[in-house]
Amino acid sequence: MNYWLMKSEPDVFGIDDLEKRPNQTEPWDGVRNYQARNMMRDDMKVGDQVFFYHSNTQPPGIVGIAEVVREGYPDHTAFDPEDPHYDPKSDRDNPRWFMVDVAFRRKLKRTITLAELKDRPDLDGLPLTRKGNRLSVMPVSEEHWKLILSLE
DNA sequence: GCCAACGTTGGC
DNA sequence: GCCAACGTTGGC
């Protein structure tokens, strides 16, 4: 099993929104970055655990846990000219963008903030806190996963 | 609202 | 294939 972290802006789609979805499940659409695409298409497996991270909010941090419930499949929002994530270079015969479905598991008892993650020397190498990393999907090692959970 | 970091685009 | 211009992300 693998571990991941996915970023979302709570004003757009937060952990509470995921909890309220039918089946508490949501397709993670709209990702338009090749590295993140590759991870969703190739690496994320059913049962993988996901930290749900709130970005662009005060304070930014990890707020909950989700789980991959459907593996990579074409992101259809790229096919729809009306959709803000439309990409004319992607079509059904040769889809460029992929997504996974994630399901709500639980909220953390408290937000584990970006600030405290940055502060911990034992979390050196965590992609989230590496300088300049703006990926919206990133891997988390098992060691880091357990360590972060122990902070809850 | 600012701006650093970084990805993408397109002219050459 | 280089690189300047531009757009986006996301912390602050």
C-alpha cells in the first residue's frame, strides 16, 4: 500500500465537501500537471491512503484522511469546452489527463499545520515541505505517514 | 495583494 | 533546442 497527500482549497472543495458527497466519494478532476497525472494514472492503487491537505487557507495543513477507491481513468472534464479545465489537446481516443476517485475516511482531531510539518527535522525530505514544490498530488513515505499521524 | 518558484508556450 | 514571456500555485 502507498501513501499520498492531495491538496485542495477548502473554498473550492474541502474535507467537509468530500464527507457530504454521495458515497462520500469524489473524482479528483482538473489536475493539469504531468507529474501529478503520472502518479494518478500509474501509481495510485485502490486502498492507498491519502492525506487531505487544505491549501490557500489559514492555516494551511492536513485536515483528514481519504482513500483511493478507483484507479486512474481519463479526466472527462478535459473533453468539455464548457468546463474550466477543458483542454483541446485531450480527446476521448487519446486522453491526456487522468484522475482517481477518492473516498472520505475521517477528519483529523486537529489540523496538522504546514508550519509544524516544516519545523520537524524528522520530516526532512517530505515533498510537501520541499522548496518550490507545488504539486497537488504527492507521495508520502510510510515512515512520514506514521510520524505525521502520531502528531494528531 | 504580493511575489517566488516553476511549468508551458512559442518565436527564432 | 534555447529561452523570454507568460500563467499558475500557494504561502505569506
